Amino acid sequence: MTDQPGQGSERSPEQRLPVPRPPSDRVPAKAERFTAPAQIQATGGLTPERAAKIVRQSGNARWVAFLGVSIVALFVIIYYFYETGLPYQLSVPRLDQQADAQQVTSIERGYNLFQANCARCHGALGQGGIGPVLNDQAKLFAHLSPAYIKNVLTVGGRYVCGNPASKMPVWADTNGGPLNYIAIQDLINFIRAPSTYEFVVHDALLNEPVLDAQGHVVTFKGWLDPTFKPAPDATTVPNCYLGDGGPVASQGALPSGATILEVTAQGVKYDVTTLTAPANTAFGIHFTNKDDATSHDVDIRKTDGTTVVVDNPTINGPTDTTYAISSLPAGTYTFICSVHPTLMSGTLTVK
Ligand code: HEC
């Protein structure tokens, strides 16, 4: 079939333009675009009453909208001050209130944790016992900082004086202990709780306030006195509660004229391999540790190298200390570094 130009639908599209209009009698009637109730159509438009009503109603609607917006605006303003606190500190910001409440809860939990885990060694009031005193103001002022307590609880008692055989266990579960980081934080908060505030003792299981025989709520106070200031001439609390080198090592514990043996550690070696001390009399070992940031000590053991006779605290070099040994029966002993027992030892003859 051949393409015949000019023949109706068989013309190609561009040949069909412009589209021919249909004959005028086939134009559809105009659609009714606006409808109004019949009585209005009957009047041929708005009656004055109807127009007045519409004006009144839209006025009311504007009032309602204004009221709605005002309520929302008022709420936003009030909430703003509720959240951030009134100016001139007339009210406490909500977040601070919450933080305070959480701090109190944490301290109260810390109290229970302390009584359950720590009191047997440090005393129910932190007054000390097997472990050193904790409720001492001078200690709380600087020594027992949150970071320090956290380290002690994470590393264990060896962190305090470098004694690897410390009785104080590791507490943090990150290091094999029983307490998680929240419990550790609760303990830190409790140890550093202010003595100006009264906290409520809660039952560890039910979390209900504990009542005494008279039905009063049992409370406790923190240890830290926020107004405490060390006396101007006060000596700083030593890093190790035993003092620098500890009481056994203080020269004062030795009678004057006592023999002092010299031992120096350098390069993880003692400078001497034999020492001689008098039997059954006090003598001292003046120990100099020249190894930077390395702990050494001079322990005295039986010649088997393992049975401890005198356990002296380690010192972290470079520093020196004097260990006082009250008396040893005559015999042959091994003096040894408990940190490097295979590298540092020698023979002590007591006669
Ligand atoms: C088995 C006894 C024992 C228990 C239980 C114990 N401690 Fe200790 N604690 C010690 C000893 C001992 C030391 C001293 C470290 C050393 O030289 O051996 C110490 C040291 C500390 C120190 C450092 C004190 C200072 O002056 O530097 C803090 C803080 C401490 N303990 C907190 C705690 C807390 C908190 C608990 C409970 C979770 C606890 N201890 C449980 C025995 C104990």
C-alpha cells in the first residue's frame, strides 16, 4: 500500500498539523466550575446576611489561630527557661537537676558497693584497717583524685606502692576484677562524696530506703570536707601511703651507729654480689635505684631464692631509700630484686 499525501489519517504526523478544530456545534457545553447552594443561585449571588456571616466566621477563625499560636509560643518560652534555668540563677536548669539526682543515686550505690567489698579492709568509714585510711582530708584533697582511685581499682594495690604481692585485689572487670565501669564510678563518687550532704542508705536488693528500729530513714554523709584546705606548712601526702620508702625503710627506725650496707641498681643489675651484715642486730640497706622509671627492691630470702625473709617495698628509679632490717639470725641468705629475680640477686652473709 503506497502512502498518499493529503489523505486523512494516512498523512504523516507533521502533515496533519495544525489540528483541525471540530465543527462549532460539537464544542461541549462549559462545565459548572463553582457550585453554590440553590437558594444563593436563586438570588443570583451572596445575600448581605450571608456575606456578613462569612466575614464574622473568618474573624473568629483568625482569633482561634492567634490563640493557638500564642499558646505554642508561650509553651516554647516557658520550656526554654525550664530547660536552661531562669536568668540570674533563679532556678536550676533541668539538666543540672538531673545530673545532681544521678550523682546522688551513684553515691548511694557506691556506699553499698563499698560496704560490701571494701569495708572489711578499709573500715566502714574508710578509717583504715588492713588497707590504708581513705577518709583522711589531706588524702582526699589531692592524693585520692578520681583518676588515681580509678587506676588503683583497675590495676590493684600494686599501683599504690609497687608491691606486686599487695593484698588489695584488682576490681575492674576490664582487668579481671568483679566490678564493671559503672560500679567503679559509683565507688569513686562515694569516696569523694561531700560531708555537707546527707545521703540515704538504700537496701542493696530492693533499693528501698533502709529504716532503723524507730522507723527513721538511715542516712550517711560523705567523707570529703569541701572547705578543707591543707595547712600552709603541711607536707604533701606521699604517693605511697607507707611514705617515701615506707616505715621499715626510715633511717629513724635504725639505732644510731647501725651498719648501713650500700647497694646500687643500674642497668637491671646490682653493683654488688655479696653483702655481710651483723647477726641479731638491726642494720640498714641504703639502696640506690639508678634505673629510670624501673622498679627494684632488695628483698631478703632464704638461699632457695623463693622463701621470703624480709619483704621490702620496691622503689621506682631514679631514687634511693634505706631499708631497716630489725635483726636476722646468723646464716647465709639471698638478697634479690622481687621485680627482676633472675637478673638481680646476690649472697648476704649474716654473722
Ligand atoms: C583485702 C583487703 C582490701 C580490700 C577488700 C580492698 N582494699 Fe583497697 N587497699 C588494700 C591495701 C592493702 C592497700 C594498699 C596497697 C598496698 O600497698 O598493698 C589498698 C589501697 C587502696 C587505695 C589507695 C590508697 C592510698 O592511700 O593510695 C584505694 C583508693 C583503695 N584501696 C580503695 C579500695 C576500694 C574502693 C575497695 C573496694 C572495692 C578496696 N580498696 C578493697 C586492701 C584492700
